[in-house]
Amino acid sequence: ISFFTFQQIAFLVDAYRQETKEYNFLNYALFITFFPQLIAGPIVHHQEMMPQFEKNRNKQLNHRNLALGLFIFSIGLCKKVVIADSFAVWANQGFDEAGKLDFIGGWISSLSYTFQLYFDFSGYTDMAIGAALLFNIRLPFNFNSPYKALNIQDFWSRWHM
């Protein structure tokens, strides 16, 4: 619901700034509900997406985008199912028995949760970008290795691009 709401707010802001070119209800509905983008963002602006939806060549099968989309989607799915869910087992076990944890167990649980969250979001972002490519739509990147950040502002901008 949050990405759906944020997408509508982005449309309202673009309309207020007079950056939208048309107000057809079906185009609005497509812009708001384009499901690959709703998985994990990013929040996109009307002027970024509508020209892509309108291009005739984007309405045709593009084998390169299909292959690339499936590849990126598969990488994201692997991050989610294999990596994030593996860390989730350790994190859940540690947090379920938090009172019994020693120092090392506490660190393992905390780091496992950190990596679970990281690979969940990274995986969902990759899956969104890959799914959009299946429809010949290019979403902007929304995740840029936030743990490489040097300060909290850089971390936030890398996590939520």
C-alpha cells in the first residue's frame, strides 16, 4: 500500500507542478498500478514513465529485454529465496530465544537480520526491474549498495534512490 500511495502522491505533485501532459484515466491507472514498480519502488514521476508506455516499439516483443528481464528477475529471486531467507532462519531463531542468547549469539542474530533485510530489499528491487523489462519498461535503480555508505545521509540516499 505504501508504494501505491507514494506513487499517487508523486502524480499529484507532478500535476500541481504542471509536469503532466495529459489526464486520461486509463493512463493514470496504468501509471499508478504498474505492478513491477509497486513491488519495491522506486517512486517514479509521470514524465519518466508515460513516454515509455506510449512508444509503439515498447508494445512489441523485444527478445533482448525479455532475456535481460528474466536474468535480472532471477538474480533478485535468488537473493530473496536463497540468501535472505537463509539469514531469516538464523535471525528468527535468535530473536525467538533472545533471553538465552550470549554475546556471540546476539551478534549473529543481529547481523543475520541486517543481511536478511538487505538481501530482501535488494532482491525485490532486482525483481521489479526485471519484471518491468519484460514489458520493455526501464525503471530507475532504487538500491545502490547502501552498506558502502560513509555516513547516514549517503546510506539513506543509496537505500532510497
